[in-house]
Amino acid sequence: MSDTISDTSSPASSSIPVPARGKKENGGLYTAHKKIYVRSTRGFFTRWRWALVVFTQIIFYGLPWLTWNDRQAVLLHLVERKFYIFGWVFWPQDVFFLAILLIISAYSLFFFTAIAGRLWCGYACPQTVYTEIFLWIEQKIEGEHLKRAKLDASPMDRRKFLIKTAKYMAWAALALWTGFTFVAYFSPLDELLGSVFTLDFGSWETFWILFYGTFTFVFAGFMREQVCKFMCPYARFQSVMFDPDTLVITYDEARGEPRGVHRKGEAAAGKGDCIDCGICVQVCPTGVDIRNGLQYECIGCAACVDACDQIMDKVGAPRGLVRYSTETALKRGWGRSEIFHHILRLRTLVYGAVLLLIGSAFIWGLATRIPLRVDVIRDRASLGQEIPGGLIENVYMLHIMNMTEQPRVFTVGVEGLREAQIPGERRVEVEAAQSHEVTLRVHVPLDAGEQGANRIFFEVSAEDDPSVRRREKATFFFPG
């Protein structure tokens, strides 16, 4: 996926030729954007990053193709207003679980950021993932960073036109497939596939395929580092979650300075281990020089760590000149064990405890969730009327939702007032993952309650599984 670093002669101050993009206003607020030609690298963290790229994309592109109970395994069906997630069927009334999931996501961000900085940005953020994929396509078609810079600086000719066209077509194909897959989470995949050859998509489906695909094409292809530096809010407030014991990408200034060129086997008297090759800058997707300290533009991808380790191997110096460490560890010269003990500090322990508590509650809620929901609405057109036999009648509308994927028969009962009864049929059949409305009349003796509103309860239970039951309160009205 990447090429091995072989050139160590480029000074840090040199810059790859870049086509002019506009005029820079000295002292102004605007500076012309310069394209970054990222150099590929290999190493432990690069392999981890690509492993997560593959893992996340297998999940994203693969989930819509999985089936469960003769349907799409994961389908957030907006038309039916039902979310199918493997064996679960969620309705809009289950928004509580979505709220808890968002809280878990927020605390996970706090927890992992406090421990190791921008792990999400460097390894799993969609912007990072698709930038890696688009950059890989670009490298395969146009070549390594110097070749790409030279190609961009050259005048347009037949060869450049064909190369650029091939790259853009490959990007567009991936972007459209990404948009199609995104829509497949909200509209059944079999229906979308049936519309591919006729291009007979619905209006909202067409819009979102093109919208999501266009944003993927533009953000991952042209606005790579700009999204992270100027558009993503996380880069701006990350400092709130950092402290001196947060594990981040660091440059060991005490070991590396003063910089100077020296080759393997040669004495480096009066010089640090940094040979000022500039490779750490060339591999950075946002163009950061990590030797200037931690900057908000750094996404924590650790590409500079892998690149610097390769250079250290070549000059015969120990690895770790650029590494994961903490501000406190660098000042005090701590080793890994001391760093580990200070990572597990009060802040991370509190975040971890809260995350564990909320996560456990979320799992418990899913495990004990009753797949039945009942809404009771009393007929307000009739406050209650006296009928023959010395009875008072109230009319109710019951909305019964079967939240399982099997048809069920439910029995409806009523209690709360003496001799309350439901005349006629009390069994209600509801299809799998469907809802059913039924009108019921409740009769109560004249002397069984007080004038005005009285509380009663409807009991709805499944005949095949008595544990699936709901008890809903309602109001029974006695006229004056």
C-alpha cells in the first residue's frame, strides 16, 4: 500500500514545487492554499491505520448486503419509520436508546482523547479513512509524491490529461458507490439494485447518492487537510481534553537537537540524532512539522513516527526520536512503565467509570427491552355515557405495536375499577413488526367509581409468551 522511504537527503526547509494557486497577502488574514504532496511510508502505525481502514470499510460496505430473517440485517427504514438492526426492531418511540448511544459516543471521545489524544482522527475518522483510500488511488495512478508534484507543475498534454482523467474517474466511481451504500442503509438494497440499470431512483435517493458522493469526492480528493484544519470543530476544542499526561505524538528535542547531517557509523559530535532530513514533514497528511511541538493541525496518525524510525535505523540511532509520549514524560525522562501509570489518572478513571456505567445500563436496557408498546387514547367525543343495565361506558383507541419479527396474538384486559370489563372480543392479532389500532369499549357499574375521572389500567399480553406484556394507565370518566 505504501512505498519504502529511500531518500534522506531532502532538507526540512526545502519544498516540493507547487503550482501557483493565488496571491498571498502579506500581513492579511488570507494565505493562498498550497497543495500537500504526501509521501508514503511504512511501519507499525501505518499498518495499524490501514488495518482499521480495511476493517471500517468492510463494515460500511458489507453490512447492507447481510440478511437476517429474510430481510436486510441493518436497515434504518425511513419510509416505514422502523429501524431493523439484526434481531431488533426499533420504532421512533425507542429514541431513548439513540440518546444513550450518543452519550456513550461522547464519553468515549472524552475518554480516549484524555488517554491518547486524537486516536479517532488519526485512525478511524471517515475523513482520514477516505483520504487514505483516495491518496492510495492517486499514488497508484500518478506515482509517488515527487512524480505527482512534477506532473501538476507540467503543462497540460495528452499524457497528463489521460492520467488525470483516470484518477478522477476512479475517485468518482468510489465516491458514487459510497453514496449508494450510504443510501442503502435507509432504503432497501434490493429496491436500489433494481433501480440501478433503469436509473429510476426516488428523488430523495438520487439527491443523497449524489450529495454524499460529491462530498466524499471533494473532501477526500481536494480538501484533505483543509477539512481537518479549518472545518472540523474537534481540532479547535481538543486542547480542553488534553493535559500534560495525555499520550500524544512528540519530538524528543533534548535528544534530537541540535540538528545536523551525519551518516551511519560516523561520529555526531555536538549534534543531536535528528539529521534534518524533513521526512517527518513530507509524510504528514496535514503538513505539520512535529519538531515545532504539538499543533492543533496534527491528527495523531503517527506517520511521522514510522518515517523517523526508518531514518533512525539507517543512521544507526535508537528509534523513538519521534514517538508517542506525554509532556510530563519528556520533561522528566520517564520510561514506558511510568507513562502507563500516569495515563491511568483521576480524569481517565472517572471517564472510564462513567462510560462503563452508561454502557452497562445500555446493554441491560437492550437485554430487558419488552418488544411490545401500547398507547391508549380515550375517545374525547364521549366523556362517558350511561347504557342499559346500570353501566357506564367509555370508548378507547388502543395502538398496539408488535416489535418482534413474528406475528402475535395479544389479549387485552382492564382493571382498576370494580367489575370493569371489555365486552366482545378481547384478542388482537398483530402482524410481525407491525402496529394495529383497535377500538374497545369498557363497561363499569354506576356505583363502582366516583364522579369525574377515575384511573384504570389496560393489561396487554402475548398469548404465546406471558412475559411480553404491558400495563398502561388510562382515565375512566363518570358523568355527573
